[in-house]
Amino acid sequence: MTSSTRVLAVPAVLAVLVLSLAAPAAAWDIGSDTSQESFHAFNKRFSGDVYHYPRHGAAPLGLIGFDIYAEASVDRGFADSTAGDLIVGNVTGGAMTIGRVGVRKGLPGGIDIGVAYGRPIGNVLNLASADVQWAMLQGGPLSPAVSLRVTGTETVGGGDTYRFRQYGAEVLVSKGFTVLTPYAGVGVFRSRGTFNGIHSGTLHDTASQGIAYAGVTLSLLVPKITVEVEKADVVQASLRVGIGL
């Protein structure tokens, strides 16, 4: 792929995902006769699927650095799980696919901040996410970068049937090699979901889980491409395409 082709491809990829998030969606819902046990299964798996993973390395962006990106993660087995049995309506392609668009900005002191908007593809549930990352070690030619990261996600709009809020903290390590940056991290998160059912009344569930992930970023400036494998309740994969400095 030539440099000029890559320049044209990135806005196209970003535009397709932005349009898919903005397009009218066919709503799915949790069954109105859901039990506490089955709601727990749904909330636990969904919590891992929508977690706001970093999908970047530990080195700070720097004062003039920024990232603008679009991404998608896929839990292929969702529809065939106990969690998927609760969904009334269409889970696109049998998978739980979460799309996001977002931006990150570097600040002084090795701090980066970010915000993102996302939703399950084909659904009206909107997700707002934010994160703060601090590089304890900024890395160098022979040393890795090490960062602490905190993040939060909650539902905004999309009706009051299912409400969700989540917070997480991680340790992230990476090492840059020219245009490739492999990275890995571990962390924990805590999520709370609330379902207002017709027959089951209001159900609450809290899910606390450990997470682990590993990925690699190919930095061509235009674009930056990141592939990540993630483990919470189940293993899923994600792809990010972005631009930045």
C-alpha cells in the first residue's frame, strides 16, 4: 500500500465507523422475565466486552502529542452464551461488537487524558468513556515505558431499561522498536448494572473482574494501526485505526 493510499484509507475507515455509530439502530433489550442469576451472567460478560481497554502503549504522548481513532472489539461467542440468551432482538452476526471513536491528548508530567464515545453495533445503548494515564517510567532506547491508567465508562441516553457504570485501574508496560510498539497490561475493574424489567422489577448486579491484554501498534503516522487481544470474562479481539503524533 502506497503512502498516498494510506492517507486516503484512514479517513475512510474512520468515516465508516462514525457513520455506523450515528446510524439508526435496531434496539435489543433484556428479557422482561430475567432472573437475578441470569442478569448476573449477562452483566458480567457485557462488562468485560465494553471495558475501555487502552489499545496503545505506555509511553506518554508528550505536550504536543495527540491521537484520534476509531476502533472495534468483537466477542464472537456472545450470542451462544448464557448472557446472549437474555437478549431480545438482534445481536449483529451473533457477536457482541463494540465500536468506539475517541481522542487522546498529551499533557505535561507524562500525563495523557482521553475521552471516547461508543455503542454495541446495531444497538441504541450509548457509552461514554474517559481515561487518565500517567507514565511512571517514560521509556528510552533500552528501557520500557511503565504507566498507571484509570478509566471509567457509563451509559448515556438510550433509554432507562439498562443502566451501566464501570471503573477500572491498570498497570501498562510497552517498548517501542522503530515503527512497532508491543505492549501488555493487567488490571481490575468494577461494574454495576441496573435493569428495570416489566415483570422482574429492578435488578442490580455488581461485577468485579481482573483483566489482561496484549497488543502491538504499527505506527506509520498515517495511520496508526493497533491489534489487541483482551481477556476478562472471555477472550476477545480488537482493532484500532487512528492518526496522531
